[in-house]
Amino acid sequence: MNHSHLMDRVDLPVDRIPTRWYNVMPDLPRLPEKYLDNATGRPVTKEYMERLFSKAMAAQESSLERWITIPEPVRDAYRMWRPTPLIRAVALERELGTPAQIWFKYEATSPSGSHKLNSALAQAYYAKRDGHTKLVTDTGAGQWGTALALACRLMGLDLLVFMVRASYHQKPYRRHLMETYGAEVRPSPGDSTEFGRKLLAENPHHPGSEATAVSEAIECVYDDPGARLAVGAFSNHCLLHHTVIGQEVREQLKEVGRSPDYLIASVGCGSNLGGFAFPFLEDKLNGADIDIVAAEPDACAPLTRGEYRLDFADAGGRGPGVYTYTLGHDFVPPPIHAGGLRYHGCAPQVGLIRHEGLLDAVAYPQTEVFEAGTLFARTQGYLPAPETNHAIRAVIDKAEECKRTGRDATIVFCYSGHGLLDLEAYGRFNAGALRDVEEEDFVTPGPEVTAS
């Protein structure tokens, strides 16, 4: 075991990479409602799911097995960066004057820079194993698209990415990275699909959303028999693959003799929250005093402002109907730099635990989260992604609450990705030009970002 001075960092040896994914389904207070086929109004069939996803992903989506073995090729690929370190934010604690301990699970050590590679490698492996030649996906800020682009390259698959138009122009370097890994990247909405052309005809400056990108991706999957959909956050199987995060955190906290009082993660759909917190959910259900907190953007806050009801998973209504917290599938979030959090709903499993009272949620405006991320960078030296900044804002609030009450709590959060490709947004913040909601003129294509 490699421990640094005063146990401020815990690194597990490579042989401690989890061998199984943890499936939360058997431990939920109740099972989520079945997905519905929007064409028939009835529960989706096996054939429906296997036309949309690879067979293995369709099976994992409804599996009730508590533990699912990680295939050796996937676990071997995890060795590129797993296990990831658990690091104590001592300088931030000192800056805040809090008696609480703040720990962060540093998922940015992955080659793609975020936690997303945990599921990308799994989905690409299974698609290749099941005989598919191409994956199609959506991406917001580009963290998922980047991870899947690398995974498809490693597993020998083609990849088409529909990137939310606002992020496509805000974050050209993320797009360039995807293209470097070999993916084809298109803005959403775009003119290559019927759905995209319809949206652009209604609004030529449509900023796009995760929901529009999903609709275009689904359209392309149905048009290509060899292609299947890959999803970076919403599905049960995606959250399943990320549980390697929480399993490692459990081991690492044991090493420092702490139990979590707060588990905090940013939420767009819920991939990093599910992967980080679900392995602790059984403890909470058995009486452990753990607060699980989801931090989301004020501009798109389904957990704090949405309704728990049946809704489409995508803007065009071609995907399954699901029960979760939603702002409505036709809701178009205003452009913000946390492009990965601009989705109208959350993952059904995340929505369920919120509905059952097991998950707290907070929402923050953009300037507040960048202020938090900047403080973290200035104290700890790590530059967080805009999405991660939401979790850090919630961490600071909890640490300051502990200061007021004198509580020696253990606050643990998932540092889901780095912000080294988000420096344009930090530059705007540093110059005082960042607003809580960006105006349309900022995301309209300009000559400096449209060249590929």
C-alpha cells in the first residue's frame, strides 16, 4: 500500500482493481418502472432493446444479478489508470477553516481525463464481441465522446458522435481530441438527420441539448443495421460500469479509518453519482448516517425543479419512455459551460432513489460553481471540469456548515474530470465576463471555431 505523508492520499495496488461491477437493482427499495415502447405504449421487448443496444447491454439493463463479472479485456484496459487515488484536500480544509475532512476520488487520471472511460471501454468491448462494427452516441461537453472515441479505437470499432451544438462551438478542443482518436463528430442539431434538419428549420441558432443529440443518434442507429447506441449516463448498464469508483472508495476509506458522512457528486444524468455512491446505498438502507448529495446546474435542474413522471428519454420521442425526474423532453436548457449537465432528466435509478428520499439535491448558478472550482485550483492545484465544479460548490457548503456546528465530518466527493480543455471558460470567468446563463450570440458559430 502506497501512502503519502500523514495519509493524505491513498493509492491501491493494481491488483485491487475490482473484479466485478455492483448492480444496485436488487438493493433498491423497489424496482424502477419498466421502460415503455413509445410506439405501442407497452413495456419494451427484448427485440426492441437489442436493436437499440448490443445484446450484452440490453441484458445488463434489466439484470437483477447483484454482481456482474468484469471481462478480463476490460479489466486489463482499466490498468491504464485504475485504481484511482483518493486524495485529502488538506489545503482546501485549511482555507475554509473547517473541522471536516474533505476527500476526493480523482477520476481525472484516466487517459481521456474523466470517469467516463469506465463504461466506454465496457460498451465498446461488448459491441465488438457481439459482432457490431459501429457505435453511435451523443455527448454534451465531450467527456463521454472523448472516452468512447478512445475505447472504440482500442476495441476496433467506428464511432459517430453527435455533440451538443453549444458545446461543439464552445469546446472545439474536445472535438479535436475525439477526431484525433478517430471519431466522426457532428453538431446537434445538424443537417445530417431528418430530426436535426427539422430543428434547424425552426431555429437556425438552436443550441442543442443532450436530448436532441440522443434523438439524432437513435435515428442513425435505426438507419444502419450494423450500428448500435452507446450511452454515457442515462442507462442502468452505464451506471453499473462506474461502480468500480465507489468500490475503490470503500477500500480506501477503510485504510484511513473513516466512514463517509457526505457523498457528493455532480449530476447531469447520474453516471458518476451512481458509480460513486451506489456501492454505499445498502449501508444507508441499513441505517448508516450517510447523506448522498447531487449537485446540478441551476439552468437545468431536474432533481430540484422537475417532476417524477413518465417522459421520453430523447427530444424526438424515438427512445423508450421512462419514469424519472424530468423537466420535459422538449426542454432546451440555456447554454452553460457544464455541457455534460444539460439534460432534461436524470437516470431512472437516480430518479428512483431521489423519489424514495435517499438522495438530496442542490442546484447552483454557473458563476458560483466557477468560483468554487477556482478556489479548489488555487488551494489544491487541480483544475476541475465545469461539471466537477458543481460538486465542489456543494462540498464547500457542507464544509462551512461543519465549521458552524464544529462537526468533524468526512466529506467525500467524486472529482469526475479535469478542466484542462475548459480554459476558455475559466478565462471568461477570470475576466469577469462569465454569466450565469450564456447568451445565444456566444454559441452561434464563429469563424475561429468552425474550421475542423
